[in-house]
Amino acid sequence: MKLSVLTSKIKHYLADFRVVFFVWLIMAIIPWLRIWLKGKFDLDYSIFYHSFWHAWQQMPLYIIYPEDGNYFLYGPLFPLLMAPMAVLPYQLGRLIWMLLITFVPYWSIRQSFFTRSQQLFILWFVAVEAYTCILDSESNSLILACILFTYYLTQKQKDCWAAFLIALGTVTKIYGIAGLAFFPFSHHKRQFLGWFVAWMVILSVLPMFVFGFDYVCGQYGAWYDVLVHKNDLNQFAAGQNISLLGMVRKISGIASYNDIWLILPGAILFALPYLRLDQYRHQGFRLAAVASALMTIVLFSTGSESYSYIIAMPGVAIWYLTSPWQRNRCDLALIIFAFIITSMSPSDLFPKVVWSQLIKPYSLKALPVAIIWFKLIYEMLTKDYAFTTAQTMRTQASVMQ
């Protein structure tokens, strides 16, 4: 009896958004305090912070500075976006950054088309990936938010702001281009494209008003060069290319082939479900496209790191939660497999020898997500996403069990 009471209380707390919010707040505060109080070096925030001052002083953005220790890989707009934090005292600006990369994605999940139970599931399911991302002050969680908000705004027929987010994500870290996957669902396609082109121009030239025309133009060229150079460095790097591309390359050990032989078939598979025009009216199909986009940009990028899976794992959760049919035991096994191998394997709770000798060297963190992505594409090509009331009720009941 006592055990049942305890279980009931745990379920009650897990279903309380105040508890979820508090847990996510702690995930932001602990890394900020840990690095500040111990005087440790915050690599990624240091790079972001200095990017503004390097641009302000007309210094090259895309070289390795001793105080940073790694390349800056974002577009010339990014230093301007960092200005409000860069001009503050360092630790205060860093705290604001930690809160941003924590609660903007939190908000994007809460302000979505997901039901209350689905929001709870996603927020708990991706918490480990979110914390991993926050620990290193990574910006990938903002890319997740950008894509989710793009879909939300597209469905709300707010094409101007949906196009703005796609352009913003594209000119800062390229990944935001994935938001164009929702263009076919727009009711105003001409306006959507018009706004996208307009925002791309506006956001591309905006840094020029602060840092100068010649300087910013030169940095765009340097940005392209460093991305090409980093792509070459990533091929067999242990902490990079944690993707389907990296998994194939590292398992095969072959350096001579071009990734285009995997990217092109992947792009075709990604695009094929969009030929099923009759399915567009079903929200289940559109949410499957969201899941596919979130997984695709991670699986087919040589720049994918462990932190990038804050983008892909919500896609896994959306795949599992939003189908009109009841998920079977195989699907349940797949999402558990993804949580254990993808989310938990880098943690201290996972056997270190398995992580260091098997999963990390061969980028097997990508394996469960890749399997789920292929299954998702098959479902989008073959299943009927018509959603009946009875099916909705059964699906939601299964989520809460």
C-alpha cells in the first residue's frame, strides 16, 4: 500500500509543470555556478562572448584565438545578437545566456500543438540531452526552438514570422534552413517565399550597419572557408561527425568516398513523403514531418556533436507520440533504445568502457535515431495519418501509461 501511495505521488509530481520548470531552472543554474565558483573555463560561451568584441574591433572571426581555443563557426549576424550579453559583466551575461538556451526551447515545447501529456513526456524525455547542451553553453537548443516555433507559426498562418525564424536560423548556424520543410504546409506560399527572401536580405546586411560593409562581406567569405575546413577535420574526429554519415565512415574506415553518396539518397528519402499531398491535411502527418526534419539535420551533418542531439531527440519523442495509430512494443523498444544509447551513453550512469571503446569511436550514438528515422520515413510513405476521436483518446491514454 505504501509503495502504491509513493508511486502515485511520484506520478503527480512528474505531471506538475511547476516541478518540470524547477528542474529545468536547476539545469541552467548548476552549470553556471559550477564553472563560476570553480573558476573553470567555459569554452563555448567564451567563443560567443569574444565574437562580438572581435567583430567590434574589426578582427577576423574565423581563426582560433588563444583565449577561445577553437573555431567560431556561426555567421556574422551572431556576434551582433551576442551584443546585449557581451557588454554586461562576464558572469551576468553568461547567466542570461544559460537561461536563454534553457527556457527558449522549454517555451517552444510548451507553446506548441502538443497536448499537455505530450509536452510533459517530451520535456522529461529530452532533459538529459538539454542538460548536456547547457553544460557546455551550446546553442543547439535554440535551433530546436527555432524549428518548432517555425512549424507553430506556419500552422497559425503567421508566414512573416515563420520565414523570419528560418532566415534567422540560416544566417546564424545553417541548421535553421530545416524550417523550409514546413513551407509545403503554408496556406500562403508566395507570401511565405517573399518574406523568406526579404528576411534573408535584411538579416544578412544587418551586421554591416554596426561592423561595416567591407568587414562583414569579408567575414562571409571566411565563414564559408572555415565551414569547408571544419568539414574536412570532422570526418574521423572522435567528438565530431556523430551522425549517420560519421557512423558509416568510422565503421568502414574509408576516407576516399564523398559524403554526397549518402546525403543525396537521404535527401530523396526525406523528400519522398511530401509527394503524398492528400496527407497534408492530417496534423499527424505534418508533425511526422517535424520529427523527420529534426532528425535529418543531425543525421546528415558532419558537424553533429553529442550536444546536437537536443535537436534530434525531440524528433524521436514526436515520432512516438503523435502517430494516429497505437504504438506497438517494437516502437516502445526503439524509443527506450534511443534513450539508453543516445541520451544516457555519454553519462556517468553508463558503462564507461562501452562508451569509450564502442559507442564514441564509431558514432553509435546516432544508431537508434537513424533506425527510427528510417522507420518514420517508411510510415510517412505508407501509412494513413487520418486521426479519429477514438484513436486520439487511445493514443493519449497510452502516452500516460
